[in-house]
Amino acid sequence: MWDACLGEPFIIYAGLTLFSVGLWQLYRVIHLDMTLGSLLIPLMIMGAGSGLFLSQIGMLAFSTVKHGQRAEANGIYTPFQNLGSALGRGILGTVLISIASTRMVDKAIAELGRSVTVTQRSGAITMLQRVLQTYNRQERGEFFRGLPENIQPHLDAIIDSSAIEAMQVAVLLAIGFSIVCLVIALWVPRRNPAQQ
């Protein structure tokens, strides 16, 4: 009875749920006045959730494989795990950079009080994305110092608020992914008792 209640699927559901709750708490504390202390509890909840999930998902995946096929299963499981991790980081990183760049350009245009064409706006966003992704800290500083003088007093506020908005969108997207994973986990098979 106890084993049935606390089996692998339950631990996976609990881990994904905790991870989602941690992400939601992280979303709530992301603002201009956030501190390392305010991030600690959400990150601890996320860590506990991912620890529960990751401790069981691998064992459960291999529990349905016959003993002689473990090497082949590992050869499939590990690359797909790495692919999922890389895609997740890539998608969230791309969203973060894209949203931050778009917000910075739009706020700078609004602050300058100038009208620009769609092509000019798109070019500015693309250039800023390149700067954020490929320039080192010193080069980024030089780039921002080269912007028009009347935008300089507002530049820090524009960068900070744009970064916060981009982080919030990225975390909301991560919450969506974790909820999708939680729904998919409902179809996770139970471990075969004969193989325990």
C-alpha cells in the first residue's frame, strides 16, 4: 500500500509540481528590487522538485527495458535527455534575448520621441540582439555609450526594466513547459514489479 502511494509516478508528479510552484514563486519575486535573499526560497523549491523528478525518471525509464537491452536503452535515453536540456536552454535563452532587445529598442524609441519605420526598428532589434549575445562586457559598454546623448540618462532604467520584463516572460514560458511535462507524466508507466 505504502509503496503504491509513494511509487515512481507519484514522486515524478510531486517533483514536477514542486518545480512548477518554485517557478511561479520565482516569477513573483522577479522585479527591480529583488535581492539574492528573495530568490533563495523559489530556487530551493525548484531544486527540491527537480531533484525528486530526476531521481526517478531515469530509473523508471530503464525499468521497462529488458536486462540485455540496457546498453541500447542508455544509448537512446542519454542523447535525448541532453537534447531536451539543450533545447530548453536554447528556447528560453532565445526568448530572453529577443524580449529584452525588443523592449529596450521600443523604450529607447519612446524616450527619444521619434517615429521610426518598421525596417529601422527591426534592424535596431537585430543589432541589439547581436550585441547582447556576442559582445563582451567592455564592448557592450562602448556600444551603449555610443547611443544618442539624450537617451543616456534613461539608459540604466531602460535596460533594467527590459531585462526584468524579459525574465518574467521566460519564466512564464518555463512554467508552461513544466505544466505540459506534468500532464505528459500522467501517461508514465509504473515500474514492472518483476524487474524490481
